[in-house]
Amino acid sequence: MQLEAGKFNLEMKDISSSTFKNVNAQELDFHNVNLSKMKVTNANMSEATLSDINAASWNLSDINLSHSSIQNANMSHMQIDHVHLFGTEFANIALPQEGDYNYQPDGDYKSIKFTNCDLTNMEITDCNITGLTINGINIEDLMKKHLGIM
């Protein structure tokens, strides 16, 4: 298929409901753009950079995110299902702090859950485990009682 080549500089244009099929769109630069309800199917987005993005209620399915990074993200109430996490690192994970828009002074946050997971070779280091339970067993209490630590 031969493509017609051309560069477009669109500014202050409404291209809502436009359709792009069989288009080479490498190195596009979107700045201050409303892309709500956008659909992308069967696309190569390798090495893409998304910054300062509101991605609330996104649905990502059949996605390869290997070697990707997520930084300074609000992932509250996010559901991750059927995911391979070998070699994945979680660091500096925290509940909202005073001054954050979703901070709750009473600390009443929905619990974080891992269900039906294979945690073989998982390591937890230098973490606050207050309230951590595994299969209904409070780990902090278990460590205090049986290991004489903490």
C-alpha cells in the first residue's frame, strides 16, 4: 500500500470523531489536547511517552508493558488482573499524605488486596506492615509473638 505523505500542523481545530486507518503517524506531538474516549487498537506505541495525563477509567487489555515504568501515579482503586510480575519492583509506595487531594485525615482507605496470587520468592523489605494479614493472620502480631521481634 502506498501512503500519501504530508505533515499537518493543526492548531485550534476540532477534529472530534475523526477516524485514522492504515496511517503512519510516527513522532506525533500532542500538547494540551482533549483525547477523551479515544480508542487505539492494534497499534505499536513502543517508546511512547505520556506525561501529565488524566487516564482515569482507562481500560488496558492484552498489553505488553515489559520494561515500562510508572512514576508519581495515583493508582487508587485500580484493579490489576491476570498479570505476570516476575522481576517487578514496587518502591516508595505510600498512602496519600496531608496536602494530597485524596488524603483522608481519619486514614480510612480501602484495603490493598492480593487474591489468588503466586508470591513465590516475594521479598518485603523495610515496609510498614501495620494491619498486614496473610490468610487472616496478622503478620505484625505473628512476628511479635513467635519471633520476638518488632
